[in-house]
Amino acid sequence: MALEKYNKKRKFRETSEPEGKISKKSGNRFVIQKHNASHLHYDFRLELDGVLKSWAVPKNLSKTKNQKRLAVQTEDHPVDYIDFQGEIPEGNYGAGTVEIYDKGKFELIDRSDKKIIFNLKGDKFRGEYVLINFRDKNWLIFMR
Ligand code: MN
């Protein structure tokens, strides 16, 4: 999938979002971006495979153990997106405001096609979380 979808959706002459390039460096950062677009949601992104694997989480992650939240996988984002905040102008994909809600590092505990387990070390979110794919792009995220 790489970043073709990401690049296709955006007009870089209009938006200040970074252009999509695969990173050769491997890292272990995460970010949660509060995205006030047509619907307010939280974008949860994990640095994996040289990109940010991304999910839109309408109700944000929960800090209550086993409280499951829907997380809809979206297109991979470039690693540089981890620092993005600001305004996406009207008429552009995701138009609205983006603000960094939490960021930090994570420790990968286990990963398969349908399940990712990791320990979040952010300012707001800390602890062991699980992402489980249950249908198509639909995942659940919860603290365990
Ligand atoms: Mn979003």
C-alpha cells in the first residue's frame, strides 16, 4: 500500500501536510491527533514499517481496562506526519483542524495480521493496549 493512497488524496500546494515518503529509519513513536473535521475524531498512529499505521478512533482510546473502542484503519501516513498540527483548508481531504493530543514512544509486544499489542508511553496514555481487526478495516482498541 505504501503511501500512494495518502498522496493521491492530498493537494500539497494547498495543504501544509507533509508529502508522503517512506522512511528508512525505524522508530517506535506514536501520536494521537485530535482532528476536528466533518466529524470530530482522534487519529491514532503507530510508527511501523517506515510509515505511520493509522486508525481513526471516533471516541478516542479509553483508559479503562477492556473498554473497547472502534478504530477504523485509514491510509498509511508518512512518518513526518507525527509532528503535524494546524489547519487543513476547506475543499481538501480532512479539512478542519488537527491538534496533537498525545505523543510518545511505544514498545511492540506482539504483532500479527489481525492483532497488535503494544505498551504506550505517552503523556496521557500509558499502559498495554491491544488492536484487534474484526472485519475489513474495522478494529477494536482497548487497554488490557
Ligand atoms: Mn483524521
